[in-house]
Amino acid sequence: MKKIEAIIKPFKLDEVKDALNAIGIQGMTVTEVKGFGRQKGHVELYRGAEYDISFIPKVKIEAVVAAGMVEKAVSTIEEKAKTGKIGDGKIFVYSLEQVIRIRTGETGDSAI
């Protein structure tokens, strides 16, 4: 089992979520986050004053998938989240030792 974390632009969330559902990934956690990478934020003008916006709003998607679904899930996220511009985000893949469904006590792939 693997955990996939993807940091993407907020307006791409629905497109990514729908695409993941279409390939059979049913559960995910979505969190609104702020951060920056190479773009290092930007400057905005509001009522004549400049404001340095260091942290850009992003969305973090977390999904746990069977090992056989990782490549398909990652390529789907990459395809749907890509705009070709700076700040498109990152995808991280982690190994999981154990998953347990609290309600039933199921473990492993059946708990996903």
C-alpha cells in the first residue's frame, strides 16, 4: 500500500478528484494549505499599497492506494493538475506499513 500526497492549485481540485474517482480511487482527504516553492510568492497591489504574499494558497490531496494503482493514480494527478506554469505543485509517494479500518477492524488492502 502507498500513500499519495499531491499539492496542487486549488482550481484544479474538482478535475483531479473526478479523474481519480473515474479510475477507482474512492477515498481521499483534502486540506487547504499555504506554501511556496521556486516562485517564492508574489507581490499584490491593494488600495495603492504593495503586499508581499509569501505563502500561496494550495490544496493538498491525500489518498491511500494499493501498490498496483500507484502509477495510474500519479499519472492521473499529474495530467489533470498540470497547467504548464510555475506553481503546479508536487506529488509525493510514501510506503505504508499497515492500514486499519476502525469500524470493522479490517487490515491491509481490504481496509482501503
